[in-house]
Amino acid sequence: MVEKAKYIWLDGNFIPWDEARVHLLTHTLHYGLGVFEGIRAYHCHDGRTAIFRLKEHIQRLYDSAHVMMMAIPFKAAALEHACTEILRLNEQKEAYLRPLVFVGDGVMGLNPGTNPIRATIISWQWGAYLGDEGLTKGIRLKTSAYTRHHVRIMMTKTKTVGNYVNSILAKREALAAGYDEAILLDPEGYVSEASGENIFLVKNGVLRTPPLTSILPGITRDAILTLTRDMGIPVEEGKFPLDDLYLADEAFLTGTAAEVTPVREVDGRIIGPGLPGPVTKKLQAAFFEVVKGQNPNYQGWLTYI
């Protein structure tokens, strides 16, 4: 259950939470044409609040909207400012922010025509997406019977509302089977990503992750790759089959919601010793140091409130 806050930003105005309403004929509600972001704000070691990679998230929102031919009626700076202000007004030291751009009501059917493009930003308290125990002990993955979208089926590099039906089906399937999260393969059968996260494995000290060919270009993924290279850990971006994941020494997921979550089992196969491995723990610790403002080398990734 989402914990109610005081305010929501909607179409340029901060309004009380319970007054944020849309018409039932809102086009996105019927057809899924919309784009969104997930952003985290952290309570830093010095008492301040910082939003992690705000500019990159807002840029990806605009990129997604451009691909989907949705002209956002606000400048990027206005959305960035709204993200900082919603935290201040809601008195939130840590929060998850959800910018959403959607098509309003007017014309129905598959061509939204001149329907207005609307925007909202919601913030709420959200702890570890895959559980506190998942962060420390690791989670169990199930390979989904559902395939990740082919690049000619959906725009796979956009964070588009409709894309996530595929993820919901996979997630529900995994949970029903007693697992924590789903992993999806691409149309060729190679490992793609999890339902809402990018995936990494470690083998013989080398970090491996699928290429961006048909997956969401994760901002946390990019941060981990930067940290990996700066720490001198070898890294390879390339396709790999499911058995490479089964035989990995370590594995973990990354995402704004999931942060850096270790994987201890895939399809009943224990990964490594069944515990978070040394590379995973090193990168996880480095990541949390960065988002908490404890590493001066990455202050440029933080927007302080």
C-alpha cells in the first residue's frame, strides 16, 4: 500500500493528495500510451536529502516521450524543480518519486489526436523493493515463460506504460511459483533482464551484463558500470545464455527501486555459495556510499534539496 503524502504535482500545480484526480476517459487509462520514471531521494550522512541522478532520469523521460511522439508541455528544468519541491512540501527525507506523462481525455480510439499531454509527479515512502532480507541475503529468480519484447514489437528502450504488462505477467508468474522475481529472455533465447531490473553476473572476477540492444538503459545499471570501471573490475557487455547465469559465481539485479539486490538462486540452481559474493557486496556498498553522499567523486550525481 502506498503511504499517502500531503501533495501531488499535477500539470504545474501542487495539489492535495486526495484532490489529484483524472477523468475516466483519460486515454492512457484505456490504451497504455504514457511514459514514466522512477527516481529515489536519499537521506544523506550529513542530514541533507539528495535525489540520485535527477537530470538523467528527467532526460530519459523526455527521450521516452519523444519516441512515443508525446510533447511534454513543460521544460525539463520545471520538472526537476517540481521533484525537489514535492519532497520539501511533503517533508520527506527519503522517498521514491514517480514522474508520469500521460494522454488526457478527449478523443478515444487508437489515435489520441489533439488530446492534451499531461504530467504528474508523486512521491511516497518506499523501502527495499525486493525486501530488506533480499538486499542482505539475496533473492530467488524464475525464468519466465513470457519473452521480452522484440525491438520491432515495442520501443524497448523507452520507459513506456504499456511495456510493463509484459513485466506484470512475468512477475505474477514468478510469485505464484514461490520465487521473488522473474527473469525474461529475449526473442533469441538469451538473458535479457528481470521484470523491472537489469541483471549482472560475475564469473572468474569478470562482471557481465546484457547489451542495451533490447533492454531499458537503466540509470542504476549505468552507475554500476561506471563504479565497476573506476574500481578496476573487468566488465563485459554482451549476450549470454541462461546456463551462463546458472554457472555464475555471483549475480545481482540493479534498478532504482531494487537498487543493488543480490541473486542467490535461479530456477532452483544455487548461484555460487548461495550468498552475496565479494564483487556484489563491494559494488553494493559503493553504490550506497554514493547515494548517501559519502563519496566525493560522485557528487555530480546528486541533487541536494
